[in-house]
Amino acid sequence: MSVLVFVEQGRLGSSGATEYYATVAGAAIEEVAYDDFSRKLLRLKERFFKRKGVADYPIKGRLLLSGRALSANFRKVEFVKELFSLCRLLKITSFSTTKKFSVGAAAQPGVFATGLPKSAVLDSNGYSEEAISILLAYLIERVNSFMLENHPGQVAKLIFRTEETSQDYLRGHAFLNFIYGTRFGGGFHGILGAPLLMPSALSAGLQLADIFAYAANRYHAGFRDIVEFYQEIADMQFISAISKDEYELKGMNLIE
């Protein structure tokens, strides 16, 4: 048996800004519980938004947890609360890694390089090569610790969104290069060394990961209206039972 870890990204920065927050988040669920989660999420969508189709109304963080949605749409707020209650019921575990980056800053040398041509921000919703590589590396390390402690002998299957864009290629390339192209990746025995890809509109797990990423991103950027919802996600995070020098390994992190 294995654990499915759905991975999505979030980015917050206004047009023309010189800095932006980037987040990669993960939602981990035991493989045997995923069908139950998908069915119950589908029923929630039907109940709140009158949508019955599997691909109808794919949920996104920006649609449910933006400042406008939180202040003016009671139905969406209640839906998110019901969704998080379902997550707790099925023991879904949250992960996120967030860091502030500078637009156009020179890439830092190190083990995280993907080998792709250097770029600043690839598009309005994209990250630089350096950003994705660093954030994924930290996320993979936390997921690996989670697997070794809570699911020994099993592997995590990381699932990414695919829409045949440059960002999809970049995420997959960064993952494979870290696992097989660095001295660190070879020691992560709790991770399946092949990323799985699927459209976000068809994946309840990817839609949940998008909500995690958006909430973590807005929280670290200083938006106070998201605090309650971020805290609910943080309460689901992996916390290692092993501490070293009073340092506690957690699944959700802000990299300074």
C-alpha cells in the first residue's frame, strides 16, 4: 500500500513587483482512502454549488479563499469549513514550503539546479527554475520523513498537475533531477522516484493541494483574513516525533 501526495504551487506578487512569495504545497492521503475522499468531495460540491459532474466546478484556492470570497461569500466559507472537516476525518496530512524570491535575481549555485536554462519568472503564475527546485527539495525531504516515521516500508507517490505547459515540465524535471541527479535525493527511500501527472480538474487531491498552497502563500504574505483557515491546515501538518537540539521538524515551513 502507498500514500498519495498531491503537489500544487501558489505565487503571490502584484504586477511589476520586485519580490514575490512562492509556495509548493502537498496533500497526503492514504491510497485506500482516496476514492472515499473523491466521492465525498463530489457530494459537497453538489450540495453547495449544485454541480454534479466529476469535472464541474474544479475548486481553487483563489476562488474560495481570496479576500473577496472570504468577505462576501458565506457559501464558499462554509464549503471550505466542511472540506477541512472531511480532511480531518480522513486524516489527510498537509505540507507546504514558502519562500520570498526576487524577480530576476541571479540563481544561487547548489544542489537544487534542474539543468534547465535559467529564467526569472516564466509567466504571471510561474516560478523561476531556482524557486521550484528549492521549494520541491524541502517538500520532498519533509514527505520522506513523514513516510519513514508514519508509513515505514511504504512509498509516497507524488502527483503533479499536467496541462502540457512549461511549468508542468519544469516541476517534473526538478523532481527527477533532485531524486536522481543530486547526492541528497538518492537517500530518500520513502519516495517513489517517478512523478505521476494528471489534470487538476479531474483530481480532488490536486484541487485540495491548490487550496493548501494558496492559503499558505497568502498567510506568509501577511493577509490577516486567511489566518483562521491557514491554522486549520497547519493543524493537519506532519510533525515529526523525533526532535534534535529542540528543533521540531514540521510539514509546513517558511524558508528565510
